[in-house]
Amino acid sequence: MRAATITGDDAWLAGVERSVTWLLGDNDARVPLLDERTGGCSDGLTSDGRSRNQGARSTVAMIAVLQQGHRMAASRPRAPGDRNDSTPGKAAST
């Protein structure tokens, strides 16, 4: 978000949203890299789905991306009465 603020280029925000959705399953394998059981992030995709390896760098990078996505969602104006969680990549709650 800082890069978008400094440069005035909203493409940075689109990149964050694209990264969030990719980590949560909008990728070639259609599999989330976030492992909800462990809280870790797989290191990548294989022909069989996500890698079983969950390195610290991947997990820390995922946390940083998800935090930025959360900040973006929190800073968006909401319509009156809108109670849905608008985190990018997350389905709206009902």
C-alpha cells in the first residue's frame, strides 16, 4: 500500500489483491497454499497440487501479503449496513 501511496499507481494494490487470491487458491492448481491445519504456507505448486514443504520464508511472505490484503480491505469505504468481511480472496460471510 505504501508503494501505491508514494507513486500514485493503483497497480500496486491490484498486485496485493492478486497475490492474496493466488495464495488462497486462485492459482493454476486451484489449491490454497495456506494450510489451515498448520497455519503454514506451502513453498509452491507441483503437478500434484501444493508442495508439502512449508518453509519459514514462504510462511512469513504469506503472512505479510495477507496482512496487506486485510489493511486494504479495512481501508475501503463500505456501503451503509455492509457487514461482510471484504478481505480480498475471502468469501463474504452471510
